[in-house]
Amino acid sequence: MRDANYMCEAVTRNSKSWWTIDGGYCLPYSLAYRTLGLDTLSIEDNCTFFFKCALTNSLDPDCQCENATACREEVNSYCTNPYLEYPISGVVVSPYIDMAYARDRDWKNKKPDIIGYKGQVKCIGYQLITTETWWSIDEKFEFHNYRFVERQFCFMKEGIEANRNYSGPRYDANCWNNSKTFNNRSYQISFLCQTRCISKYRVRDGITDCLPSEEFQSNSCPQIQRHRLQCSSSELTCLLAGALGNWAPDCSNNRDEYDYESGILLRINLACEQRNEPVCVYLRNYIQTSSYKDANNTNIASDSIFNDHTTTIIPFRSYCNSFFNLDSGMDESPEFCKEWICLNDEYQCLSGQCILQSWVCDGKRSLLGISLVVCIFLLDLCR
């Protein structure tokens, strides 16, 4: 939930509402957060408290309103401003973006009503400076898609009123493509992003630096390839070590999630803490050999080595059943299972897996595969 910190009420994850406590952390439990002193921001501020009650459908038992519709009256009673800025603690998504909710609204909708730009941002060739400008958002709005917002900001779209400052902090108009490195090499510059300068080594590195459509292309980084993972000979990437084993495949063959040659599920088996410990050595070798060629001049990362594993066929109901039926474990991926539909006589965990109803609150953690994950998600139910 780190991506939702300080604005927990605005998200619904795993069909749960979340409450922001001190420090910005998110909790999904039905607790008296204000009474327990876990949310000191709302102790003396009834407007803030009922604002959060409305967004979370009265997650806090002290809300005194049964649901979002009933809390609407409380918000109108305690709040005086027509618009309520959120997050309460200030700007979170980016330093130049503010969000606000209309006081009298349908609180079942968690997205803000208006968004505002104010401040400065670096663009290619100039710095953009704007005064506070607010406008309504549409259904495409996403809380954390700040690269898209930056693009709108720099191009002054959606009626943004701003001035271009050509002497302030900015990206070079030509992205320093005529400059040299300390060892007299030309900079490897990418012009994929329209509003910022990035290195070619940051294209397909597992981190989105600009609009996703601008990074949908292969990239090679020969100078530093030994430090980056290459998906295959036909899918050139520059994946950082941090992109491996994150349940979000960047490779079409899942090489960044599962080592098919060694049978290692990267997410579970990688915990590199000390440079010379075996796990770290393995990780370096795994990345390094992804772009090497063997004696037969066949790329080690070629798609052919995955055929025996990716063609494994399992029964339909073996997916998302809390057991690893594929060596890679991808049949139990939370990103996949969250869209799964369980049978009527099964219980669906917050992680998406389907289990027997008799397993719920039975005091056991005897499931195979991702048993620990499943049981942790059940704790609040059993309480």
C-alpha cells in the first residue's frame, strides 16, 4: 500500500476500504481510529473525520453514519468550504498537483472532483510556471499517473495558464546530445519522452519514465548490459535488478519472474542483502548471462529454453486455488487471481485465491503454495 500512503481512503483494494493513520499508513480494519489515537489529525477536526468516513463507507465505528450516503449529511454539516482538498496532509502525487472533493457529492465515487496545477515543473527547453488552476477530471484520471499529468502540464493542455521561463531549471533543449561523458563518449540519449530527457539505458528498464506508449519498444544497452536483464534475443530490455520478481512481468516470457533453467521463482527465493552472499552472486550471474552466448552461439536468453515450461497444461480450476501447479507459480499470481471468479461454495481470499469454506478461520496454516499469504489475508475476517 505504499503507493496509497496518506491517501488511503481514496482507494479500494481487494474489495476493501482503507483508513489513513498517523504516518500515512493504510489499515483496512473496522477500528475506532480516532478514539484509539491512531488518527490524531481527525481528533479535533470533525470535517476531516466525517470526510474520511464518507470515503470509506464508515470504516471507523465512531462515524455515526451507516454508509457513504448517510455520511454525506455529516460532511455537509461539519464542513464549510465547498471543496475539500485531499490528501489532508498536503500534496502527495506530485509537488504541483492538488486534488479536491466537492462537499456535497456522491461519496461512493472515490475519485476527486477537481484537480489543480500550481507551481513549477521542468520541461524540455524551459521551466513552466503556473498559478493555481482547477478543472474537472474525467474517468481516465489515475492518482499516480503523474507522467501523464506532467505531459499535460508542459504542453499547457486542458486550459492550463502558465508562463515559460527559459532561464529557470529545465531540461536541455537538445537533451545534451552534443555533450561527452568523462571518458569522451557521447551521451546515450533517448527522445522517446516528449517532456523530459532520459538516458537510453532507462528505456525498458522496468520503470516507467514517460507515457507507457512511448516505452513500448525494445532497447539494448551494450555498455552496461552485464548489469541489466535481457528478456530474450528478440526482446531487448535493460531491466534493473529491482524489476525482477515483483509479480509484474516485464518480459513476455516471464524471465524476470522465473528462472526456468534452475526452477527458481524469483519473488520467493531472492533476498539479496550482502554483496557476497550466495543469493546476490546468483542474481548477478542470472542477469549477466541473460545476454551471453554459449558455445553453439545460441543466446542463453532465447525463447527456446522456455518451451517445455510455458506449454504445461493444467486444469482450469487449478488456477488460483492456493496451490502452485506450475513450476513458475504464475498460476497463483495475485495480479492474475484478483480477476478470478470462485465457485459458489468457495471462499475468495483478498489475494484472489479460492479456498474451501471449511478452511476459513479453522486455526490452521496448512495450505501449500502461498498458504502464508492466504492466511494473512484471512486474519481480519477471523477476528
